[in-house]
Amino acid sequence: MGTGVAGFPLEECANIMLREVVEHLLGETSLEAAHFVLFDDAAKEIFERAWEKLQSELASGTAGAKGA
């Protein structure tokens, strides 16, 4: 996703990318790992916050719920 020049919001990008990877890994797949290459600490922090939120949602069973 183009969050640089294309201007796609980084927080939304993190949410989409992490959810898609989790959904894929929960299914039948030979994929064992996914790597995200981020350009700076700010992007890393956004992805870390999104990952923590997603983990919380997965643990509580609300991942994918509308408005989550």
C-alpha cells in the first residue's frame, strides 16, 4: 500500500495489512511468517499499536466486528 507519495493513511494501512495477514495465517497455508518493512520509528510505533489492538480483539473475540 502506498503510504508515502500516494498518501494512504498509515494507521489504516497497518490495520488492513495486519488483519489480512492474520486472516491468511489462520487458514490453511504453507506461509510461516510475514515481514513488514517500515521506513521509520513512527511507522513502527503505528504498526505496533495496531498489532496490540488486533491481538486484544482476537483474544476477546471481537476481531472483525463492525466498528472495531
